[in-house]
Amino acid sequence: MAQELRRSLGVFDAVVIGLGSMVGAGIFVALGPAAGAAGSGLLLGLALAAVVAYCNAMSSARLAARYPASGGTYVYGRERLGPFWGFLAGWGFVVGKTASCAAMALTVGAYVWPGQAHAVAVAAVVALTAVNYGGIQKSALVTRLIVAVVLAVLAAVVVSSLGSGHAEFARLELGDDASAGGVLEAAGLLFFAFAGYARIATLGEEVRDPERTIPRAVPLALGIALVVYVGVAVSVLSVLGADALGRSVAPLTDAVRAAGADWLVPVVRVGAAVAALGSLLALILGVSRTTLAMARDGHLPGTLAAVHPRFQVPHHAELAVGAVVAIVAATADVRGAIGFSSFGVLVYYAIANASAWTLDSRSRWSVRVVAVVGLAGCLVLAFSLPVSSVLAGAAVLAAGAVLYAVRARA
């Protein structure tokens, strides 16, 4: 029998870990590309991404309460739809989120020391892998500190932008530059910033009283993140306008500079680096737990299923994930990571919603409506992403399917 992980997370820590995954680097980097796609329809794209994220969150919470084990949708797909769909979800999550880990590490490097971004990225991966190795409680404590810093920085951006006199709310109105296709593409890109609530479900084996804790923590984390995102998006868009925001590679920095608060620029840079560290910490946690679950079922080497006798963490999986992410961060480019990650995660949640459809429930009608809306939304947004992201994501999923078929035949 596989050794289980220690249940030590309550509602507060679960919410904080979800927030650390969401209110992180996504809001610092995703607004620019989304505005470039949707123009003045950016807020519509954010609303659409939030609706799909809500459906996914509710489906995931119900499934996590039923199956409180490490692995998230890998476990739900396996139990509700069959081994292949569970494997496909797990494969897409591990590969896509490994690339996201490298992107977040490179974001840290770009803000801390642009000339040595790769070296700083590798150092960040090594440091956070060591934190995770020491136990889930240490990870939760570090995440609390990161979330507090990031929320303070984002609040400063909102207040300085809206109170500067440079904000023009007419820039929030829909213009001729907004199209249905652009709004859908923006929603797919902005979904990248919402996807972190899955970490709560992925850590289901380390949550106390999961049937009560997870259904509470997931919507709480998502709701707080949505309020923060709306505030930041409105303030930045009202100061920069859709065109300037779409061209910006550092939209929050440009917004405070345009608002005349140049003194905030270094603060925002530090906040972005800390936010990326928070996202990276939570991402490594989630990928290592899914790796653990897949190793338990024989889809990955069995040694990755080992649990540390003292710290009660999947230490072999964490070390392996950290090593792979460090190698990718040392050699890769951050471009395209958002679209690639969004495609893989949207497919992952499509399988989660399909799994939730099969659940028996007293409120069967409402459960199925949420699952259907979530499933349809995930597929529409996934195939509305840039073509390069769709092709790369589809190729990764196809490679996983071939691997599964070869292993099954062997």
C-alpha cells in the first residue's frame, strides 16, 4: 500500500496556497497580451475567464471532496472516466505546468537581475524545491508571506493609478477594436492567471477534513483573486488605455509610471519577482503531487512515489520536478509559455468537468449545468488561443496518448 501524506492544511492555509498560485505572476504578465488580443474588450475577456474558472472550480471542489488524494484531475479522470483520460489529464498538467514553472522562474530572473535571468531562475528553483522538501507547512508559511507582499503591492498600484488624476474611465468603454474572437483569445490568455485554485484540489491528500475544507477553500480563493484582478485591470486600463496596455511587456510598471508615481516602479518590480516566486512555489507543489499520483499507478517510475518518512512529502518527485524545471529554466525562453500553459490547463479542466458530470448528487441538475458550461467553456477558450499554442499543446497531448498506448500494449 502506498504511504499517505500528512493531513495538516486547514481552510485558511488552503485558501492562501490557492491565492499564492493565482494572485501571482499571472496578473503581472497576462494583462498585456490579453489587451493586445481584445483591445477595449479586455474586461469582457476577464469576465468570461472568471465564469469558466468558477465552473471549473466548483467541479474540481466536488470531485476533490469525493476523492481527497494527491493528483487532482488525474485521479478524477481515472476514477470517473477511465485510466486513459486520467493519464491524459495528468500528462497535460505535468508537461504544461513544468513549462509554467520555468516561465515563472525566468520571470523572477528578469525582474531581479535581467542580465543573469537564467542563473537567478535556476537559483530560485533550487531554493523553493528545498522549501517544499521541508514539508507542506513550511511551504504554506512562505506562501502566506508572499501573498501578503503581493496584495500590498497590487493595492498600491490600484490606489496610485485611480487616484492620480491620469485615469480616464472612458477608456473602459467598448470600442471598434473589440471583436468576439479577440475577447475569446484574451479570456484564454487570462485563464492563465486563474488556474492556481487547482493547487488546493491537487493537495487534497494533505488537507484536513477534505469534504468540508476543499469546497470552502476553492470558491473563497477564486473570489478573492477575481476582486483583485478586476481592481488591477480597471486601474491599469483606465491609465494606459487598451492600445498602450496591449504593447506593454510590464503593464503594472508602465501604469504607475504613467500615473506619475515613479517611486513605485522599483516596488512593483520587487512585487512582480515575489509574485513569480509564489507562483513557482505552488506550481512545484502541484506538479510533484500529480507526479506522485502517476508514479503510484505505474505511469511514471515507481521511485517517484516515495514519501519522506520524516517530512511526509513526495521527496523523490519534488527533487525530480525541481531538476527538470531547473534545466528548462537554464535553457528555455519565456515567450509563448502563457499560451502553451493555458492550452494544457484548459484541456485538464475539460476532463475535470466531464468527470464532474458523472457524479451523483442531490442537486444533480445544478451540478451538471456547471459541468457542461465549464466543459464547453474550456474547449472554446483552448481553441481560441494563438495557433502556435494550440499546435504545441495538441502535439504534447498526442505524444502522451502514444506513450500511453505503447505502455498499455507492453
